[in-house]
Amino acid sequence: MGAIFQSLGRTITAGVVLLIVIALLVGAVTGTWIKADYGWWTFFMRWLHVLSGVMWIGILWYFNFVQTPSMPKIPDEQKPAISKVIAPTALFWFRWAALATVVTGLLLAWMNDYIGSALGLQKPNTAIGIGMWLALIMAFNVWFIIWPNQKKALGIVHVDAAEKAAAAKMAGMTSRFNTMLSIPMLYCMVAQQNGGF
Ligand code: HEM
């Protein structure tokens, strides 16, 4: 057991194996086995979408609830542990999870056959459409505002001190803006099939 949890790769593999065991057990107990028909693939895409969405918004909230408020309490000589090691790794998973969420979300809307109607905010897909637009604005902010400015703020791209401070401020404010949007976005995301409006 210890050998599994010493490696992230082995831990993720164990999670997938556990999922397969649970699916087989449920099949054996209920007699209903997974049928990989169109409906199931749509469900599978929804699962991939929620996984990547949790990774994205989880890291966004880590930045806003944990890392940013903690920075003033960290002594200056220890700050590089955050800016040189933790933040670049967090930003890697953050931006690629955002892209994966957009791709799986758009594929899901396409597979559900309402991508045009949702993006056009037409009935009966208005709720998910609003959620999709909010999340698309957030993903745009991640790739075209937060990431370029974080590269300057963290010293991945070298700029003078004034530009570095301005970039850190812009990245921080946009991250806060996305945290604000995440609240109605998630409501709209789950409202579509759960009667939220
Ligand atoms: C541009 C980005 C996104 C797009 C295009 C998108 C699109 C979609 C679509 C089409 C659905 C299916 C809705 C339905 O018919 O019930 C959905 C569901 C869902 N999305 Fe997103 N989404 C995006 C971002 C996110 C993010 C960032 C999260 C954060 C976790 C998220 C979480 C969810 C959840 C939990 C559901 C399941 C709703 C349910 O089963 O009730 N989505 N999304």
C-alpha cells in the first residue's frame, strides 16, 4: 500500500483500477452492466469534464484562499519556495486543466446536440449557456491575462521591477475576478439538469 502512495502516477492508476472494480461489482450485484452506447459516452465525457473542472477551479481557489493570503506572512528569504517552485507547478496544472475543461465541456455540449442553442442562450439551454460563457471568459483570462502576467511576476520572463509589480497586480486582480465568476458559473453549470432556475 505504502509503495502505491509514494508515487502520484501509481496513486492515479490505483484510482482508475478501483473505479473499474466498483463498476464490475455494481454490475455483478445489480445485473446491469455498462453498455458503451452513445448515452454512456456522453456520461463518460461529463465525468472527464468534471474531473478537469475540479482540477482547474480547485487550483484557482488554492491560489485565492491559501497561497495569496499566506504570502505576506512568509519571510522574504522563504518566498522563492513559492514563487520558484510551488506557483510554477500549480500554474502548469491550472492552465492545462482550464483548457481540458473547455475542450471536454464544448464536446459535451456538441454530443448533447445543443452547443449552438446554448451559446446562443436559447431556451431550454439558457442556464448551461450562461455557465459556458462565464467559464469561457474565465479560461480566456487564464491563458491570455493571468499566465502571461504570472510569467513576468514569477521571473520566468525577465522584466524591470516596475513592470514586474504591475504584472503581479494584474494577475492577482484577474484571478480574483475569476474567483467571483466561478460562483455563478458553477451554479449555472449544475442548474441545467437539476432545476436550478
Ligand atoms: C468553457 C468551459 C465549460 C464548458 C463549455 C462547459 C460545458 C458543460 C456542459 C455542456 C455540461 C452539461 C450540462 C447538462 O446538460 O447538464 C456541463 C456540466 C457540468 N460542468 Fe461544465 N463547462 C465548462 C466549465 C466547467 C467548469 C470550470 C466546471 C468546474 C468544476 C464545470 C463543472 C460542471 C459540472 C459539475 C457539470 C455537471 C452538471 C450536472 O451533471 O448536473 N464546468 N458543462
